[in-house]
Amino acid sequence: MRTKLYTINWILALSMLAVSGCSDDFVYVDSPDENSETYFNTPEEYDLALVGAYDLLQSTYLNVMLGEIASDNTLAGGESATDVPGIQEIDDMRHTPVNQQLRDIWSWMFAGVNRANYVLEFQDKIDFEGKNEIIAQARFLRAYYYFELVKWFGDVPLAVDKRINFGEQFDIPRTPKEEVYTLIEDDLIFAASNLPVTQEQEGRITSGAAQALLGKAYLYQEKFAEAGTAFEPVINGPYSLVEDYESIFEPEGENNSESVFEVQYTDQEGAGFGCLQCSEGNVAVGFNGIRNYAGPVFESGFSFNLPVQEVVDEFGADDIRKDVAILDIEAWAAETGATYVEGYEHTGYYNRKYIARQGDLNTGDANLTNPNNYRAIRLADVLLMAAEANYKKASPNEELAREYLNMVRERAGLEEVAFSGNELLEQIYEDRRLELVGEGHRFFDLVRTGRAAEEIDGFQTGKHELFPIPAIEIELTGNIWEQNPGY
């Protein structure tokens, strides 16, 4: 079994990070020979600190899971209506500033920003061959974490090439999201220009990943022409749609030809509920799993994130994506003799893309240490974003939008469409939902396209486009920040 990027000898680097947004309990270790100011003396030390910045990608499992649960794709599920109250609240659009899961997203993403900024703070200390590539990876990671923060919370504190240390929070305002997006764009343009097209080590960032995230950042700002241009090098790059669609989310489908950027997980180092972000495994996979399952192929889990009948019915009879995305547990039990227990809000369906498979090591807690990688950016995702951008830009290119849409549809076993006008846009939206169901994009797609209020029960326009800033974070600043509207 291969060793994945984030678990390669990074404990030394993280020992330097105790004051820079650490979230893993076990990184608070003594370092008798070094501190953060006397580190960064060799290329290896830069790379170790960089791997520490990569590590927080693994905690984005929560962003992915809640991006589905907050949408119209799934219900919270779990054991009961009080199982992880924060998740239940987000599902029902009744979350508040004291929601624990929202605080986790805030703190974990800022820990990622701080770790990336740790590298960048000392970027000029020494020179060595390949340093620009390390800096480019750090800038991509900072952009990735800030993009998540802007998506969830809007205006956020902005730190550039320096860590936010304890005590400084009294003097750091929330920065308008437009300025944060400017940094995200600058970081990604630099990364795209200084990273290789391919990497020897799986999980390392490429120029294509930077271009794709840049296009996505433009799309979220309705800079449609810029988005279309940014996506082109990815579409014309070394990526291709996987022919065997059923393999994409299986172990053999990791880091495949369609993967533009993939978060790496491993089953070799686990954690516990006291420190979920400490697990090197994909925690969401255990949460998504079938409750008290006994049978072939799959493993048990906590029955959260349950697809609803409405999204299942959206799939056409010939759409091969349905059986890859959705596990019909009743049909599966009838076919295989498997047994299970129905959890809260049982719909009869599970997110098949991200539930546990048998045969993994699951070191530690089996439900918290699954090795299933998260396909953060796939070529199909890029094609559909590019289709939307080309349709919406000031001088629309419907022919190119149809071409990209039909590439995704053809792979799904569906007929090409010849739509134009609003009918074409609606088809792009529909195929985006069906192609990416279970992958955490749906809520934010609905918000950025202005469709959330009509699709999500309980969604209040003017409030739920953003999530509340955690109350404790506002209190720690001496209450100098205003809360998001409606909270």
C-alpha cells in the first residue's frame, strides 16, 4: 500500500507550528533544537513545512459533507434528531453562531491559511533550486483555504505572508471578500505559472489544479469571460474523462486521468472523536456509511448525509451515473442478503461515492480512518463550469457551452442535446447536479446562481447565502467584528 503525501515524515515540520494555527493535538511536541524563527535553513525544511500546510486539506471532509446536507440533495440523517446537533441545524437551516461544525470549518481553514503563510513568511530566507515551486504550492494552498472561507463566511480576516498569532486578533478586521478574492486570484496566477503540468508524487499540486481553481474563483465572482479563459488550459491539458465511470470513486480510481486535484487520505493513522481533524483518513466516509451493516462490499457507518428521493428521481433511466452516486440499500439488501438498521430520516439511499468499502486497514477507529480520496476537482466539473461560463459571458459562446456539456453527457451514456438559450443553461445546471451529487458542490452552486431559496426548504434570502461567524471568534476580537446579516 502506497504512502500518501500528507503522512510522509511531517511531524518535524509541524513541531514548528504550535503558535501558527495548529489544530492537531499531537503536533505540540518539544523541539529542543529549532523554533519557528530559526527554521527554514534547508530545502527539506521548507518542504516539511509545506506538507504541514497540505495536511489541513484532510479536514475539508466536513466542508464536503455539509455542502451536501445544506442543499436539497440530502438529509442530515444519523441516529436521531439530536445526533450531532450542529449537522441537524444546518440541514434544517436553523444554524446559529454557536454551531460547533461551523466553528470547526472556520478554525481548520484558518489553520491551513496559517500553515501556508508560515512557509511564505520565510520565503526569502534562503535560495535554492526548486524554491519557486514550493512557494507556488504554498500559495495555491492559501488560496484554497481562503476560497473555502469566503464561500462559507464572506468577509474574513486577511493575512498575507505572515501568520496570525494569538493577541493580534484585536487589530485584524474582517476584510471585504472582494479583496480576499484578489489575493486568491494573485496566488493562483502565480501558482499556475510556476508549477509543472504533472507531478511525480500523487497529491502534489499542478498548474492545471491552479488554473481550475482560478476559473472557479472567477465563476463565483461572475467574471465569466475570465473563468472561460482560465478553464481552457485544463480542458486542453493532460486530463481526460475516465471511460469506465463505475471506477472513478473506487480505490483503483484514485488519482486517475480525470483528477485535476485530489485530497489524499490514508487508513494507516487514525484518531478519535476528540480530534477528528487528527485522522489521516476521510472521516466523512464513516459518517456517510450504512448503520449496523452486515453484508458484502461495504462497511458500517453512522448513516448521515442521506440522498433524498427527489434527486434520485432526477436521473434518467439510461444515466449510468445513478448507480455510481446512489446506493439503493433496500434493493441491495434484497439482492445480496445484506442487513442494516434504519437510522434517523432514513430515505433508503446512501452516498455511494463516499461510503466505506471492505478491505481497508482503518487503523484506530474504523469509522474515522477510511482511505477514500476526495476528488476535489474533476475534469467533468471543469467542463460543466466552463460550459456555464461560456454561456453566461458578455459575448456568449453557446456552441462551446454545448460541446462541453455534451462531453459530460456522452460519458454518462446520454444523448447529446442541441438546446440553446435558457433551455441550455437549465440543462447545464441539471447535469451539474447529477454529475457531482455527493461531492459537496450543490449548496454553493445554488447560492451563487440565485436558486437556493426556491430549492432549499427553510432558506431565507439575505441570510442563508452565508453562514454565521462563530460567536467565540467575534468575542476573541473584543467584539470588533460584525456578525453576518440575519444571525
